[in-house]
Amino acid sequence: MEKITNISPDWQKWIVDNLGRGCTAQSLIDVMVEKNFDPMFANAIVFHFSTTHKGGVSPVLAAQPVAQPAVASSGVKERIAANSYRYETPRFKPGNFIQTNDRVVQVVSRVEKPYIAVLDDVFSHEECDELVKLSQARLKRSTIVDPKTGQDAVIEERTSFGTFFHVNENEFIARLDRRISEVMNWPVENGEGLQILNYKVGGEYKPHFDYFPESDPGSRVHLDRGGQRVSTLIVYLNDVEEGGSTVFPELGLTVGPKKGAAVYFEYTNSSGQVDPMTLHGGLPVLKGEKWIVTKWMRQRRFG
């Protein structure tokens, strides 16, 4: 049976109510996994609500039994309505194209809530090939941030290999960093280094959030280096024969890989709220392989 990677208002209420009663986050995650939720999705959702829940999680009441939810299906509109995130004017510029210092980037489509833009011609094919070439000898198994320690950790839900380039590492990378900054409409110095990822057949990344949950002890070390992540740009470096799309399960939206094209989304507002509707993942590669580059922007200068 396919694992569940979306959350209904009833499940949201159940999480908030049980957190308010003092149940531990892990006990809620365990129940959700028993009910066929994807483990990584359950972890991300519960820790999101433990961050936004005003009362926090009381360790004194940690032994309380978890009340079971009344489960009901619901549509995307209801889930957006139940979301406490306050949407603001997007950072991303309006219009059908973005004129950068050295390239015209086409805006193919947009979603307003959460804010997502699908782009074309972000990189030339030659630039894509050069990034792949520069990355091949540097690849290592991809990691995530351990929510408890803040250290890098290898998990089964992320099966890619990757590497990083420091901001402005060389003339070629500096040119791409500048263009990406203009596309994302956010300062170069607020960006993390370019992350290159390679997925072989079967490679995937289960649904997750790009922001750091403040309730995770391990997030503090990352939040201290420039604040929260505010937006993401994923650029496809090759055409994938089959599979490998970026999926937003809360919206029923998938963006197929196209060489030089990209998907942009933002998830942190001026008040520091984070948007759980930006849950996203990388679908398994079925034929061929997938190369992407990811850029994350922070609230402040990153370093």
C-alpha cells in the first residue's frame, strides 16, 4: 500500500490537540506511521506543528496516552485554509520573464499559495554540462540535517549523491550565483553554496521541508548561520528519460525535469513563519539518471 504524504484538517487538529495535552512528538509520529503515513513526512509534519504550537511540548506530561484521530479526507483548498501561515507579496518578481545581467529567464507558470514558479532557460545546456563535469569527481552520498544533533546524517529516504560549490568559488560559479540571485530576487551573500545532486535509477528523495524546524535541537546550529531558509531554486541539469519529477504532494503538483529549466518556491515570511504547504520531494528515477542543482537562500548573510 502506498504511504500517505498529505495531511487532512482532522489530522492537523489531532496533532495540535495531542501536543497541547503534552504528548511527545515521537509518540505522535509512531501513531501516524502505524496508520500508513510515510515516516519522513510524519516526522516533518509533527515537528512543524510542535514549532508553531504556542504551548510547546511539555516533557512533564510526556507519558499521556495519544488520543486516536477521527480521519476524514479533505481537498487542497481546505488544507490551505487551515494553514496558519500568513502569505505576503512574493519576493519573486512579476512578469513573464526575468532579465538578468546575462540571460533572459522565462516564467512558464506560477502557483500563488504556496508561491511556486516554474522557469525555463535558467542555465544554458553548456552550463549544465559544465556543472555535471565539475561535480563528477566530487560526489559523495547525500545527507540530511539530523533533527537532534544538527550533524549530517545518511538516511534511506534520500538516495542521491552530491557535492557543494562555495559561493563565488570560481569565475564560472560566481556567474551562476549572480544570475540565481537575480532570479530569486535575494542577495548573493544570503545564499548557501550550490548543491549538485545525482540520482541513479531508483534514486529519490521522500517528501520533506527545506526549512529548519525551530523545535529541533539540531536546527539551532544552522539557524545561527544566517537565519531561516526563505526560498529554494532547483535547476535540472539534464533530461531524464523517465521519472525524477519534483512533486508537491499537498498540491497534487509535479514538475518534470527539463535540462536548464527550474522550479522556485518560497516558504518563510517576514515574521519568520514557515509554510508547510511547501512539502516536496523528488520522485524515483525510472530510466536514466537525474542531475540537479539546488540553491537555498537565508534570511541574512550566510556564513
